[in-house]
Amino acid sequence: MEIKKVGVIGAGAMGSGIAQLFAQNGFEVTVRDIKQEFVDRGIGFIDGTLARSVSKGKMSEDDKAAIMGRIKGTVEMADLKDVDYVVEAAIEDLNLKKDIFKELDELTGLDVILATNTSSLPITEIASATKRPDKVIGMHFFNPAPVMKLVEIIKGHLTSDETAKTVETLAEKMGKVTVMVEKDEAGFIVNRMMMLQLMEAIKIYDEGIASKEDIDKAMKFGLNHPMGPFELMDFTGIDICYLVNEVLKKELPRELKHTTPYSLKATVRANRLGRKTGAGWYDYKK
């Protein structure tokens, strides 16, 4: 099946970035979220991102207009009934994702692949909500999706090799580097490794060994990371970090479990979720 029309569920940071990526590569995109204000905010974010590219001479006004013309926003799930491919980018809530996939399964054509951008949740369980588990797969983009090169492709227990190859080819056509995760274990490759580092950084801070600023500086100039762990959590969302760690605590073997540091819980409870709320480990309201 040739993929021309793509549905994206969720117009947040990841959903809007994924929509932009597909539109930049010539696909017609329908972005759906539960409220019109979320849809408008997501499409506005795309417009602003492209406008910056125009101002820097990386893109013409005509190219920007063509990309924006390929993006449609909606609050109606029914508007996705004719798409050829779907990427779900809702929040990390397993029951919510299963509900979405159940609805998509009933709405879309039987040959449509349903992909989830989950950071850590089991693809196999999400697929169990459908009658096409062979066509359900993880397609994990990294933020910002139009820029970051990697896409993790995660096979559920019943995902077919044909589905995996289709998604791999699709990602590579959009200029992405792909890795195939053959076993549906929590955290996949990147987050399973990264969460150990992030949790250890918070523990070092909680124990008074070093400040957030110096921990970030150590990782940037000692390991050549583009961002320190606290800067990274603020950029991606501290609540996402917390939710992913909770999944890993539940799913991984005991010797691999990641305890949740005090200040991570406290920061989430204070609704200091990073750049998106104006404050996280650092303050951005200036």
C-alpha cells in the first residue's frame, strides 16, 4: 500500500514535530487532538518553526506555504478514516493509548499500519486493543522530530516482519537513521540506558555532591553531550521523565529497576515540568 496520507494523534511537542516532518517530506497530514486550542497551538508551533527557517534563509516562503498547506487540524477522530498510516503521540498513559488504538482499528482500513510514538510502554499490550496486532508497531521519534536523526522501530510480539520493514523504509525515506528493537522490553534501547543516567544525576544532586549546574557542565564538557541531564529533562518534560521511569520500575527485572529520587517527585508535584510550564529544574520566566 502506498502511503500518501498520514494521521497524527496528538498536537503537543512530539505530535506537531512528527506532523511537520511528514509534511516536509510531501505527505498530506491530519493532526487530531481532543481540543481545538491544542490543535491550534500545535499548528501554530509548526508555523513558527518554519518561519524561523525562512528568516535564516534555510527555506523559501513558497516552501513554507506548501508544507503548511499539507497540514490539516481536527478534533474529530472520524477525519482520519481515509489515512494510509497513523502515528499516535498522546501522553504516556497505557489505557488511553489502548482506547485510541481500539478506535483507530475500527475506523481505518484494515491494511493501515498503526504506529505509536511511546517512549516506554509495551507495544504488544497496545496492539492487544486491536484486531490487527501484526500491523501495530512502535515508531519512537526523538524531540524535536524534524531535527533528531534517530527513529527506534519496536516490534510487538505479533508485529509482522512486513510491517517492520515498511516502517523502516518510511523512516529512512524521510532521512532518519533507524534501529530495530526486536524484543518489546520497557524503555527499548535509548530510554532504558538514558534513564539510568538521568536518575543518577538527580541522586548526585539530592545527595549534595554537586549542583545541577555543575552536573550539567560535567556531562557536556566531560562526555561531549549537547545538553546536561537537567537541561535535557527540562527540554523534553520532567513529567515525561517521571512517567517513563515509573514504567521501567514496573516492567524491568529487579536488578535493573530505577528508584525515583525525591526531588524528581517533588518537582513534578509542584508542576515545574520544564520549559513548557516556564520552570523545571531551572527557571525560564525571565
